[in-house]
Amino acid sequence: MPRIIVEVMPKPEILDPQGKAIVNALPHLGFTEFSGVRQGKRFELTVDGEVTEEILQQARKAAAEMLSNPVIEDVVAVRVDDEGDAA
């Protein structure tokens, strides 16, 4: 079944304490290549049948109105997952 992937990230001006904790822990685990981390959310919306432009528009609306908090988060992507990846 096709899926629509929605990705949400904190707005750039919003502090990201989870990202900060991760970036501070990475060097202790041997990962010294990274200087910043921002943690976001990913939603997978499963669709019965074909993903039409109308369904994609409904996913964008759900992302803006329910899946994200527009005060502190941006919806950065709403896309159809053609490959069925789980990452």
C-alpha cells in the first residue's frame, strides 16, 4: 500500500534540547564528525488505493493542522513514498 511521508522539524529559532543532548553525546561514542543535530518527527500515512492529488492535499492539510504545532514547528516535507522504505 502506498504511504505518504510527512516530516516535521522545529523552527530554526526554537531551541532543540533533544538535538543538543544528542550532539553532546556523539563525541563520547566516537562520532566526532558532527557539529549539530536537530531532532524532528516523521509520520507515515498509509493510503488504501492510489495517492491522488486530492489525497496528497489532504495530507498537507493534516500535516499543517494536526501533525505539527505551527507555533514551534515547520512541515518540511510531504511526499509519496514510492519505494516503501522504512527509514
